[in-house]
Amino acid sequence: MMTSEKKDLITIKEASLFATKYIGKNVTTANILYLVQYGKVKKYGENGSTLICKSDLVTYYESANGKREIEWKEKLGSDLNWTLSFDNLKEADTTKHVHRLHPYKGKYIPQLVEYFLDNHIDNFKKDVYFQKGDIVLDPFSGSGTTMVQACEMGMHAIGIDVSAFNALIGNCKVMKYDITNIIIETNRITKKLKQFVYNSHIREFDEELTQKLYEFNNLYFPVPEYKYRLHHKEINEKEYSAKYEKEFLPIYQELVSKYGIKLKQDNYKTFLDKWYLPNVRSEINCVYDEIQKIQNSDTKKIISVILSRTIRSCRATTHADLATLVEPVTTTYYCHKHGKMCKPLFSILKWWETYTKDTIKRLKNFRQPLIFTNFSFHCSF
């Protein structure tokens, strides 16, 4: 490495400070690590230390940052209100508290609702249509974003939607819960699910398969070297991935045979038949049956939403096709999203536990700063 290049190397923390100053926005160490992990900038350093080249950062930000506002104003006029792009927000801001209780296509961000309900976001906005205590009606309320923000801003809210499932999600976002009861019931169901998983012996199969994939990926798809080479077109991804996808298949088939894993359901008529592996379908049924035993109706509804969110994440498809569903996947495959060999899900336990904890946390975060004198509901026809 040349002397001039050595002087250009900085630590992750230094890169965070430099990038923040350079682009005028807060860039965290996690943001920098993301760039390294996904091959956007090259990793240097040895013995566990990670260094990156300052000029690589400059090149990256010059090629991507700040371009959109200029381009859009050139197309639509300099009077374009760029405030409404919310370009400065992170995903954590736009999916705060109960807004991420369940995925919903076509959902607008809560900050857009705040902008039109309140004038504190934009000092130049003169028109204010709602004050605290007013009633907000959303006749096409979807997953309830407007209702949630109205509640958060001290307003009453009424939501109407043609979809009963949308009504369920929206109502669950603005309900007042007995959190202790939710914790008790989810703990009970989780204990039951763990016992079900243990009895099915799927855990041993999944653990051995995960270990084999880990070893294989370290050998042929090392991070971040592989992604860096991919990003800089040093590897033909299609040819390279096809070769090693085929090479791992016999390892997978041997494990399936060893543990007697069933890869397809007997029936193939309904959505649940087609898109869920047999063991996953059995676990879904297990949790569903336990939810039916819940006496508290509000608790039952929010835990049903947790199950729905879990089911959505456990379909037999690739990570890249999760939202579109191309073809059911029952074998290991090369994942274009993660740049390595991945596997279909054989159990819902991990996602069930993740979403359970996440939901309880989001319900608490939404309610802590609020005094609930609001009347909010969501109905469907």
C-alpha cells in the first residue's frame, strides 16, 4: 500500500464524524459499517481492526448524496417543497412505535400526516386545519396511520375501511391494553410452541443445516470481500452463484434424508398449502389453537396480529421475493439480497419470539408519552 493511501485510512468512528461533516447529515458508525458490509467501500486493516479509505467515502457520497433534490427541483421547479420528501429521516423515524405492528403496502409515513395536521413541522405553512380535541375522519384509513398520529397529537380519530383485516390492524394500533396480560399469554404460547418444536426434531436439522451453510458461505461467499468484488464487477454473479448453489445441493439433500424432513404438504390447493413447508404449517396451527384459548378479546386481537406478521415472514420463498412471491422454495438457494447461500424457514419460532418482543415494546413506546382521553376506532363495511 502506498504511503499516501495509508494516510487516507481512518477508523469507523472517524469515518462517521467525517461523513457527518461532509454531507451535513448525521452518519452513525452503523451507517459506515453498512457501507463496508455491502461492499460500497473497501475494508482495510488487520487483526480485527477495520479501516476504510477517506477518498472511498468521498467517491460514494459524491455519486449518491444530494442529487435527488437538485434533480427534482430542475424537473418540477425551484419552489418544490422539499420538506415533504422527508429525505432526512431514517427508517426508524418513519416506522416509529405502533406504525410497524404489521406490514402494509401503500402505507404513507406518519410525518406526512403530522405535516398536514399540525403547523409546527414547517414554519412557513400557514394553513392549520386541526387543533387538539378536534375529530379527524379518515374514510380510507388503511392500516390506521392517520388515526395513530391524531391520537399522538391529542385529537380524536375515526377510521373507515372496506377491509376487515385493515380494521383489525388499525384498531390494534390505537387500543389501550393490559400489557401484563399480553406478556402472560405470549409467554404461555411461546412455551407451548417451543415444546412443539422440540418434539418435531426440526431444531436438530435446522442447526446442522445452518452450520453447514455458515462454513460453506465463509469459504465461497466471505464477507465483505465477496460483496466488494461483486459491487466492483470482479465476479459474474449469475455464473458464480449457479455453480456453488449446485455444489451445496447434495449437502442439503443428505441432511433432509438424514432427519426425514418433509418438504411439501400433501394438499396443494390453498395459499397455506402452497407457500408453507409442512412443519411451518403445523407450528402455525399450534399457535393459532393457543390464541383461541385467550379470554381477553383485546389481547386476543393483538396476538393474532403478531401471528399474522409471523406467518408473512415465514413463507417458502427467497428473501428477495418475500413481497412478490414468485415460486415456492423448498431447497437452499443463492440469495441475491444477502449475497450468500440461504435456506427456507423450517420453523416460525424465531420470528414469533422476535415479533412478540417487538410488538410489546412498540405498544409501550406509543402509550408512555400519552394521556389517553382520545376516542379512536376503526370500522369496516
